[in-house]
Amino acid sequence: MAYTKQEHIQKAQETLGLRACLDHAKDGAIGWSITMLFYSALHYVEAYFTAVRGFGCKHHFSRATEIQNDPRISSLFPDYRLLENLSREARYDITTFNAGDLRCAQRCFDTIKSAIEALI
């Protein structure tokens, strides 16, 4: 099923709203917060692809390739990749994240969100 630009934006905002409920002082919360930032960024990228190209990506690999190959958003790839990697670490590895990691992830997300909003 294909989703609309607005549906992707709404999903990103829902995820950010749930993220705001996390208590970052609790064990594991920072990792999940980073993961939520990544998935919000993913939905902003999908909103862009849907709005500008008329299609989205179903897989992480194809999405990464499309980001790198699109001259309007290729500069976002390092931020996107870092968020994706941090999210993967949070989900699959036994990594302890700290407030600095969260600030870094937030900066990456903010960069992606701002750039995408300017394009759509």
C-alpha cells in the first residue's frame, strides 16, 4: 500500500509525541529515544519521496541508495546513516547511550526534518 506525504508526516509526528513521554533517566530510554528519532526521520524522507517522486521505498537499503542518489537530499545521507546506525545499535547491541549521544541524534534528526520540510 502506498502512503501519502501527509500520512508519513503524521506517523513521524506520532512517533515524536510518544518519544516525548519517555523518561530519559530510565535504563534503555535513550536508546529507544534515538530509535524513535530514526524512524521519524525515515518517515520524513518517505514523505519527501512520495511528494516529489510519487513513490516511497519499502526497504532500508533501497531508501539509503535513493537518498544518496537524489541531489536534493544526498547531503542528508551522513545524518540519516548515523541515525540508522545508532538505532540499530540500540535495538540489537548492548550499548549504553548517554545524553551526548542523544544530542547528536537530535541534531541529525533536526537537520533532516528541516531540509525535508523546506523541500515539500
